[in-house]
Amino acid sequence: MPYETGKTAGDECSSTYEGRHITLLESSLTHVNPGDELVDKGQPIVCGCIVGVAFKSALAATDYIAIDTEGIWYLEVDSADGDAVAVGDPLFITNGGVVTKVNLATSRNFGYALGAIAGATPFVPAVIAVKVHFEAPAVPAGA
């Protein structure tokens, strides 16, 4: 369900897992383009500072897609710089929807590695378990 108007203050918006599952408009999601420019089930997404994994594939940009913001998912992780990924390493999602160990200026916190990937040059992305963790941005000093 969209989180918009027509509700009364105090009404619950999320019916599952204390707000861990949210529903967002497909056109607001950033993800790796699978070819049709629509999100696919199991893809990592970013929407502003919100990160998660799509529960279903979209058929149109106007679809609302349920997102898991706190689950454990098997996802492809890319180091991009050839470094190994160790269990517990923080992971980030780029503005192109790639989950990586590398924290770029435009990346968002995505979660933590629950599996390891050996370092190699060139680095080959691998599928490992990832603890997705929606982390709000830091509050600026003096705010």
C-alpha cells in the first residue's frame, strides 16, 4: 500500500515485522538494469537513504513493490578494487544498484557480509549471504 494521504495519525502503515517491509513505487527505486529497466524479484534497491531487496518483479514503472529493509539475502557482491570481502565487512550500494565493499561518495550503507570472497585481480563478483540493514544517514553536527 502506498504511504500517502487519506489516513489518520496513529494508524499503522506496516503490517509485518515492525515496519521492516515497506512498499515503494517502482519508478522511485534505483537498481541494476536487468534490460527492461524494471526491478526484478531479489534485486537490491536504493531509494534515497532507504535500502532493501525487492520481493517481486515489476511489470510497469507504476507498480508498487514490497521491499525488505532488514532481511538476510543471498546477493551478488562486487569489491571493484580486488580486495577480499570478510564476514562482518560493511557493504554499500552504489547509485547504480551494485552492492560492493567499496564506499563511494555516492554510495549508501547497505548491510554486512555474512560470507567471504577471496580477493583477486580482476575481481569476480560472487554470491554471498548479506544482512541488509537500513541505516538512516547521520544527523549533521549542531542539528
